[in-house]
Amino acid sequence: MSKDIICNECNEVMKMGFIPDFAHKAIVRLAWVEGKPAKSFWGTVKDDFQDRENYFITAYRCERCGAIKLFTESDQPAFTY
Ligand SMILES: [Zn+2]
């Protein structure tokens, strides 16, 4: 995303970043996945993302008020396998 992202609360330009996920032995990026999560045999979220639309999430933070806006990076899927 090339244009400035503006905070809805205070009209400031927001700073780009991302939200890491520290689950399960690796630090990964959060992603958006189409639809509702399916349950795996172990009761966790089933890894069936290759069959769904999915994208990494970019987070923009306002340095004045701390508000965060999330956007998907729709240029390529997060999970390609
Ligand atoms: Zn703000």
C-alpha cells in the first residue's frame, strides 16, 4: 500500500507494522483466512487454508492515539504450501 493511511481519530499519518503471532514454536505473521475456522483432530484450528482465500495482515498504528488499522495484503496469498 503506497498512500498514507490516516487515523480516523486524530487525522495523523499512521505508521506501518505487523502483528507477530508467537504461538507454537515459531514467530509468524497474522493472516486473514476466508470463512469460519474448522476444528482439527486435536481441537486446534484445522490447517485447511490452501482451500480458502488467505492474506497476510499489515497493521498501521497512530503514534498520537495508538489506534490500529488492519489491512490484508491482497497481492499474494499468505499460505501457498
Ligand atoms: Zn490517532
